[in-house]
Amino acid sequence: MFSVRGAHTRLHPTALVRGFSSKMLADPSQKYRPYKPIQLADRQWPSRVTRSAPHWLATDLRDGNQSLANPMTIPQKTQIFELSLQCGFKEIEVAYPAASDTDFAFVRGLIEKKMVPDDVWLQVLTAAREDLIRRTVDSVAGSKLAVIHMYNATAPTFRDVVFRNTMEETIALAVKQTELVRKLTDECSAKTGTHFRYEYSPECFTQTEPEFAVEVCEAVKKAWGKAGSDYENKIIFNLPATVEVAPPNHYADQVEYFCRNISEREKITISLHPHNDRGAGVAAAELGLLAGGDRVEGCLFGNGERTGNVDLVTLALNLYTQGVAPNLDFSDMQHCIDVVTQCNDLPVHPRHPYAGELVFTAFSGSHQDAIKKGFESQTKRHAAAAAEGKPQYWDMPYLPIDPADIGCNYEAVIRVNSQSGKGGIAYIVKQHMQLDMPRRMQIAFYQVIQDIADREAREMSIEDITTAFRKTYHLGSQHEGRLALRSFKVSTVEGSSADDADAPRRFDGTVTVDGVPRVIRGDGNGPLSALLDALRENLDVDLHIREYTEHSIGQGTSVKAASFVELTDPKADPRDKSKAWWGVGIDSDIAGSGLHAVISAVNASLGDRALPELKLNVGYSTRSGPADVASKVLNGLQLEIPRRMQAAFFEVVQRAARETNNEISADKLVELFRRTYFRAAQKVQLGGFKAEQTSADGRRRLEVELAVEGASKQVVGEGNGPLSALLAGLQSQVDGNIVLREFSEHSIGEGADVQAASYIELQFTSNDGAKRSAWGVAVDEDITASGLKAILSAFNGLDVPLKN
Ligand SMILES: CC(=O)SCCNC(=O)CCNC(=O)[C@H](O)C(C)(C)COP(=O)(O)OP(=O)(O)OC[C@H]1O[C@@H](n2cnc3c(N)ncnc32)[C@H](O)[C@@H]1OP(=O)(O)O
Ligand SMILES: CC(C)C(=O)C(=O)O
């Protein structure tokens, strides 16, 4: 679904190298201590449900940034800031301003260039140190809304090891520096009008004694001294799982304990800041919200220290799939991915929830089958719901969210490899070829794909599958099989009434057999059985129909019919799968699609089996082909008929010879050629013509006198030359469209007796889209007259009525 995303991690020379020197312990209790559960017997959070979105704080530009090997540049930070706004974040931790000139300048730039919308809070982080606090407050001076976020570690290990502070000293530090923040922000507000909120983090909250965390925060709240009960004035207590060291239910207990024991809860925003060391950051945030959290701090796609901050994309979309508006917009997920991967120089994992390139893809057969059925049933369910004006609920096996909601299409929902089944392959054929294979055919085609996938040990792309389908069922001119249906006519057998629906049918058509046209005829109950009869009689192909289905493709005037047929060998055991062949036909005409499907299945059955040759005896040759016939015409008439016309005349000869036991003499053949193309008693004949040049660019105007069944008719046309001018003239006289498909000429004889021979193929398309073509031939001393006569000869062959 998604392209390979963004940049990839490069292993730094000093990155962790995994070796063999350490070993896992048989008894890890000798090294690691379990977390101490909180005694919260009447905990409330397990039975709550989240029904609204929390406030969100995006800390990509602070916690995310501080964890990068190469912290972001100002342009990169600007990109992430703009993306955060696009996604709908109203609170953005933009920097640790005292950390670097870049961070400080970035914050100043946002304010001075007026890049911060009026309803967006700029949050900045500082340690509890005077110099850092001063610079931090300076960084946001003049912004409309700002949050100063201060932290100091309260957990025992940090108190003992990092700060070497007692509990009292820890509280004293937090109180003293909170008072400083209060003083500096009051001064700044007075000068610049910036509205400040204050956030305090007892760092490593999850490893701090719960009672002590409450005690520190009570002291900080008192020191801040102005927490109000509206959101803009609440004090924010952030409860970070700085390092995730316990399961998420324990975090929820800690949060609920804090919420129940802190005073003036209504004046406090409880912010949750889970990290992901145990891989449960999302769960911790979700349970923490049930336990009383109001706000969640995290990063896009879970960037951040070590295993990352909690992933805000996952959290937001988890709410969305429960029908809860997250107040964040990830409609253009790919854009988010592109910006974040470029700025962080880290990839998004292919299996990352909602965003990874594989997360909406099923390779395995049973998943694909369920998804295919799910889409089919959902389409019907949605149509029914729409008709009743009810919501169209998403309920799809294996897809918790509609990929379209976050900017993905359904193209990669099903991808095929050796683990895939018939359902997935059928889904792709239906999606990309609009062909809905019958169930048993799905099984047959699955085997084709399975063989390729297994043999080549690779994924089958959509193109691989559709190409294999075209090749297997001989769809399209480049995949033509040994037999190809060129033209046909289905009529009722002589003697039966054309109105009788049950009257036997006659198939009369031309198939090419290994490239050579073969005129065949057969009778049956319907067109398909008549064709099978013709194949049995003429080509010794004896097959029966076991299954036949059809459906339409498209709508309106471009609608086509698709037919699927399974043929079997009547002499074989019906359970023998190797003696059953499927075929597919597509045609604008329903009978045509069925006939093409039969030919397609016959091709599958043929392999390289030799087919009986046509016994056509022209002159003394018992096995004459198109070239033999053409050489007889050359000998008799000095006409070098073009290649495609040889095939057309060969059909004419076969039809004629059918009446004479497939035998025809050379003279009769020449006579047949004359009769067919010179058409002595032509309906439309050339009288006179006058051509004149109409413009400097060589266009011709042609006035032609035609004799139409004896009556004279004048036709006028314009074109690049006399032939195109006559075609234009004829075009104006018919309903439908005439095009010239092929034209060639050569001379006959030499010197003063030289004559021109012209060969023309015209194609006519009637207003209902039916096509037919015909060849015409003419010989004349005048080269223009020869061409014009050949056109009229072909036109007569088309047998198109002239308008009055
Ligand atoms: C859980 C978190 O993510 S917290 C945020 C962490 N983010 C960062 O650290 C990124 C930005 N940090 C920096 O650029 C630098 O650390 C600075 C500019 C803040 C400070 O740099 P330095 O002055 O060189 O100090 P250093 O980085 O070594 O910090 C350690 C000192 O700060 C103290 N310290 C650590 N956290 C705090 C705190 N929250 N409040 C007060 N002091 C603290 C340590 O005890 C130590 O003091 P010591 O030197 O007396 O032993
Ligand atoms: C500064 C604090 C909130 C922090 O980043 C953490 O504890 O992870």
C-alpha cells in the first residue's frame, strides 16, 4: 500500500553490538525485582470505557528530538511543527530551549514570524535549575499561549544516585524552582501579555513511591499558587512512565491512586507520558486514561527515548475505530510518514499499526478469502443501510479500519504469494479485470498462480496475476492460442423456424488453426454446442460443456459480456482434473463471448497435439493452403494478392469447396476470385469522375458519377487524394462509419499496355457498434480509376445501404 518509507537507520560505529559474552540467567529473580503492586482494592478504571478524546501534547520536537542521533535542524523542526498543526495538535512541546541555540532560536522564530495560531499552546521544557528556567521563560516571551514544563526526578534511585538528595530536599528543589517559574512568568506576562500555564513532572513517576509523588505535587501546586478550574488555568501534573517497568494495569493503578489522593483535582490536568520499554506504551496510555488521565503526551509513530514515547497515531486511530472522534486528522497518512521519516531519519516499521506498508495487506489464503467475502457482503449491507438512511458501519474481517479513511486505496489489501488461496487471487482478478470467476474456475486458476509463486519463490504482483490470466485463457491478440475465432454467424438450421427458440442452431464461422483460416460449420441445440459440433467434425476435438456462467462488465453503451466455460473430455473419468479445461471469453455480444470462451477452453485442452489438416484440393494439390490458392490467382490473373487478403480469399474458397467435397479446379478458383471481387453485376459502379485540387496543401475535391443499380447518382467528397475523397463522399451516403484498413497496388504488364491492380480493404462500423470488413480488387489502365474501382468493389462487398 505504501511505498518504502523514508530513510533507514544506519548503525553507528559505537552502536550496541550484541555478542556472546553475557548469558540469560536460569534464575533472574537473583538479578531483577518485580514491581510492587499498589493496594487499590476498589480500583475503578477496569470497568470504565473511553468515550471522548483526551487533550494531546505532541512532543516530537522535544522528547522525540532529544533522542535522535542528529537532532533536527530548524527547517526540519519547522516541518514537524507545520505537520503537527495540520494533524490538529493544539499543544506542542516545541523545544528544550536551554539545550541549544538551535532550540532557542527555533522557538523565537515561531513567535517572531507569527507561525503559531492563536489557539495553539507552545510548550517548552526545563530542568529545575535557575539558569535553565530563565532562558526557557525568555524563549516564549511574547507568545500568546505558553506552557512552562519543569521536571526533577523524584524516584528513589535518582534521589540517591543522581541528585544525592533526601525526600525533603527533592521537594524543596521542586518548590523553589516552581516559585521561580511563577515569578518569571508573572513578570513576562506583565510585559508581553503571554498567558502561561505550568506543567510539573515528577520524573520517573512510575518508579516513585505513590504517596511521595502526591506529596511533591501538593507542594508544587501550593508553590505555583494560582491553579484555576478552567482548562487555561489548571496546573498540569504529568505522570511520566519515564521508563516503562511494569505492566499497563499497574500504571493505571498508579494514575488512579494519584487522581484520588491529590487535592483540588478539579484544578489539575493529569497528563500521561508513557514510554514503551516493555512495548506496552499504547496500552499504558489507554488504561491511564480510564484511570483518570486527561491528556496524553507522545510522538508521531512512537519516536522518542530508547523504545520511544507512546505513539499518538495509534492512540488516536484506536479511538477512531471505536467511533470516538480523536480530534486529530490522519487522512493523509502518507504525508505524515514522509515528513516524520525525513525529519527523524528513522523508518516507520512495515508493521507499524495503521501506518506500516504491510498493515492492510493479507498474503495468506484464509485471510484473503474472508476479506473478499467481507467486501462483497459489506457492499450489499451498505446499499441496504443507505436505502434506509442508516449508518453504513464498517465490519470487515481482518481490517479494523477502512484504509481509505487514512488515504490508502484497496490495491494492496490482498497480495499474493505461495501462502495465498483462490479467494485472494479471484479478488485481484475481479478488482483489476472486472471478471468474477465461478468458484470451480477459481480453484483451477489458483493452481496456475500457486505453481508460478512456488516455482519462482516470490510474491506475485497484480501484473503477474493478470498477465498469467490473459496467457492461460488466451485473452488479447498477444496471447492468441492455437485456435482463434475470426468470424462467425449463428443461424437456425435450414428447415426450422427462425422464431422457434428451441430450433437447432447452426454455427458457421472461421477459426484460425495455427494461423491458417479454417471455415467450419456445426449444428447443435445452441451456439456453443453448434461450435463444439463444428470442432468435432472439422478438427477432431471432442469436448463437452460441464459448466457455463456469464456476467456483464461495465454499463450503458460500453457494456460487455464475460463468459466462463468448463469443457471436459467425455471419454475421461469426470473426477480427473487433468481432463477438464476452463476458458474465458469477453465480447460486446453475448453469443460471441460464449463462443470465445469455448475456443479459450479448447486451446487449453490442445497442448501441442496435431490437428487434422484441411483437405482442400485445388487443382492437383491435395493439401492447399492460402499461399497455394494465391499462386493460382497469380498464374491465372497476374494478380499478386496481399497477404491478409490471401487469408480472406482462402475462406471464400473453403466455403465454395464445401459444396464440391473440398475439391476445386484451378480454373474454377480463378473464376471464383473474379466473381467475388470484380463483381461484374456490382450494385454500385463507377461512371465518371473529376478530381480537382482545392487548396495549396494538395487537398482534392472529387466528383464521382456512380451507377447505383442502373440509376445515376453523384457523390462529392474531399480528401488528401482521390481515394480518401471518394471515401468521404461514400461516408456521407451511409449511416455508420467506413474506414480504409489496407491499400496496395502493383502494375501488370509493361510499356504502353501497363495496367494498375489495386487492392482495398474497407471496414464498416454500424451505429450499434457491429463491425464487418470486405476486400475489393480492380484493374485499370488509369491508376486513379483502378483505386476508385477497388474502393467501390470493397464497398459492394460490405453491402451497406446508401441513403436516398
Ligand atoms: C526524562 C527526560 O527526558 S528529561 C529531559 C532530558 N533532556 C535533555 O537532557 C536534553 C537537553 N539537555 C541539555 O542540553 C543539557 O543536559 C543541559 C543544557 C540541560 C544541561 O547541561 P549540563 O549543564 O552540562 O548538565 P548535564 O547535562 O551534565 O546535567 C546533569 C546535571 O543536571 C542535574 N539535573 C538533571 N536533571 C535535573 C533536573 N531535572 N533539575 C535540576 N537538575 C537536574 C544533574 O543532577 C546533574 O547535576 P551535577 O552536574 O550537579 O551532577
Ligand atoms: C521530562 C519528562 C516528562 C520526560 O520526558 C520523561 O519522564 O520521560
